Amino acid sequence: MQLGSPIDAVAAATFHAAHIAFSDVHYLTRDWAALEGLSMDERRKIQLDDYPMLNKVRRPNISEIQVTAMFPQTWGSTALGFGGIGGAAMTPAYTVVVTGPSNQVAVYWAGQHAYTIDMNAISDQQRADFTADLNKNWTVSLNDADERYGASLSRKSTKQAKAEKDKKTATNRQATKEAREIAGMPAKSAKAAAKPAVVSRPIQNVMLLGKKPS
């Protein structure tokens, strides 16, 4: 497996971060419409701090995004650090880490968004762990990023998917148990519920070694 193009990896990361991964930028700007309604004398009396202002929202500009780190990282499958279905082969890919204007950091593997970290919201330990891993040219998989870095994942990790599946299974079993109790039926044990029922049927016209039964 080859690393792929480093230019494509950086381009995909910065474009996605500017348009999707990073949050909106909130800022203040002068309310020029309000100023137009004032006379020149009224405008002269306004101090700089007293100008009418408006709250505005915009997307981060591509020029505000910095490439914090970039290095090749080898994973144990073609699924990289995302988990799930992938070929069991050692797979190298470029890891790109970008920082936005609101002190958010986004991590990408082979140009695909892995997770975003709000550096203002995580703990000192999580910040230290993230910095230490970057110094080693390493980032953890989705399964560990939420706990180790306090990251917001781009998709469900295999650990989260399994936990949700187990929770749904337990909920369904509880609902079935309650329904049987309401109907006055005895609750099945887990072993009995998992064992398929065997239905016995009479055997007719049995042929033994090509001979008809007497």
C-alpha cells in the first residue's frame, strides 16, 4: 500500500475544515445602516466605542486555517483508524492536523475527517496527551479519541456502535419479558430463548439402502 499524494491530503483536509468540520466564526461589525440614518453632527459626536454594532456569523476563511502537523501513520487495516470493515493489511496514510480560528483542531487520515477537538473545552490532561501523541507522529483511532482527547467524532466508532447494539438488544429483551408477564406467560431463560425449538414429525416412506421398509 502506498501513502498517496501529500498535496491531495492537505487540500482535502483544509477544504473540509473550512466548510464543514470547524464551527462558524461569530464577530461584531459596524451597523452601517444605522449610521446612515444619523446626521453628520450626530456622527461626529459618536465615540469609537459607541458605534452601533451588529452580530455577524461567517464560515472560517481558508487563509485562517493552519496545517499544524502532517506525517505518515501506519494502521493495521485498510479501514485506517476508523474501524469497521477493512482488509487486514498494514496500510500507511498521511495524517493531517489543522487548526482553525476558534482554536479548534481537526484530524484527517488520507484526506478523510476523523475527529475535531475543541482545545478550549478539553481538560489539561487531554490536551497534554494530544500534544504528546503529535510529538510522536501518532494519533489514536476513533475508539479512543473521545476519551483520550475529548474529541467529537466524525462517525460512530466500533465501540460506540457495539454499545448501542447491546443496549438495543437488552431493551428488546426487557420489553419481551414484560409482555410475557402481562400475558401471564412464564419468562424464558436466556439459554432457552437462544435455543431453537425442535419439532418432531413422523418419518414416512423411509428408504434404507435402497430397500423399501417391510
